[in-house]
Amino acid sequence: MAINKSTKSMKKVTQADKNAEPGSKFELSRISEFSQEVKNEFNKIAWPDKKHTMATTGVVVLLVFMVSFYLGTVDLLLGKLIGLVIK
């Protein structure tokens, strides 16, 4: 249902753009309509609670450390291997 509303408003803007003259003045009413639509859509966002945000942040930080440790180890080993091959 929200998709239909968004599609309709997009069609309105597209139709208005087609009817606008190339040198037409800046329309303040279109800006206020756009900002109102943005505000309405912003209020529909389902924000996560603090507990969920902290848990997912912890998972991301843990994965970053694990991947960086793995890549650092591989880099060190390959560097030493290449150093032995070059000597």
C-alpha cells in the first residue's frame, strides 16, 4: 500500500516536471510538499531498540577484529614466505 502512495507521488512530480517550462521560477510549494512527504516517510521507519543496536554493534566489532587478525596473519606469513623465496 505504501508503494502505491510513493508511486503516485512520483508520478505527480514527473508530470509536473513535464509541464514545467525550462526557464520557470523556483516553486516553494513543491519544496514544502516534498519536505512534508519526507517527514511522513521518516515517521514510518521502525527504529531498533537500544538492546538490539548494542548486540549488532558488538557482532560487527567482533567480526572486524577477527577478519583483521586473519588478514594480518596471512599478510605476515606470505611476507615471510616471499622473503625466503627472494633470498
